Amino acid sequence: MFDLFQGLPIHALVVHAAVVLLPLSAIATAAVTVFSRWRPLLQWWLGIDAVMLVLAFVAKESGEKLQARLSQAEGHQVAEDHAEMGDLIPLVALALLIAAAIAYWLIGRLAVTDEVPPARRLIAVGLVTVVALGTVGWTVAVGHSGADAVWRDQVTSGPSSPAS
């Protein structure tokens, strides 16, 4: 199911969206949690973060299918470190969704004009900020390990200077 789409690996099609949109969603979730006037948007980011969870799951599953296909063709395990790191991406996306849900429960249901108890605000902002930073960091690390697995040998083994 997560293997090919019109002859192309699904992973190559969805991974770029995951690497770009998951960190952007994390940053946006933190922003709508931090800024009181944007607080009503937090309910929308719950939905967007849920979509990011699905996207992360598709990226992971399609990556496993691609890894199996390449490993079988090449006779050895391909991109093991990247695959191990990528296994955690849906959990990272789930953590972001849970943090956003907790923030919504603590402060998002209140009207913009309502006074938010400082402890609730601190917990919501702190939790979402920490999880958002972790989401951005882990997604960048996984994306970098994948790019390294795909491109390092091709770039370093090619000609040292561009052709004229």
C-alpha cells in the first residue's frame, strides 16, 4: 500500500512534505499558543497537527517499503540509521498533537478577552514550545540522515569540479 505510486516510490513523494510541513506546523502551533490574540486558531492547529501525524505515518511506512525494496535489490540493508530515526517521526508528530490538545484544553477554549491563569499559560506555552523545538530538531535530523544516505556517495564520488 505504501510502496509505489505510478512507478515512483511513495516515500520520495511524501517525505519532502513531511520534512517541510511538520516543522512549520510545530512552529505555528507554538506561535498560536504563545500569542494570546492568536489563541482561537489553536483549534485549527489541532486539525493540522492531526494531518501532520498522518503524513508522518505515511512517510515512515513508505520509507520502510522503499528500504525493503532497495535492500533486496542491493543485497544489504540500506539507510539503517535513517530508518531507525524515521521510526520515531510519527511519535514526534503524536507528541506535537498531544501538546497542542493539552494547550487547547488549558487555554485555547478561553475567549481572547478572558484572563488566562498564569500557571495554565506557563504550562501550555512551555509544553508546546519544548515539543515544537523537539519536533523541528528531530525532523531536521531525520531529514539530514536521509539526504546523507541518498546523496553522500553520489556527491563525494563524482567529479570534484563541475563540467565546463
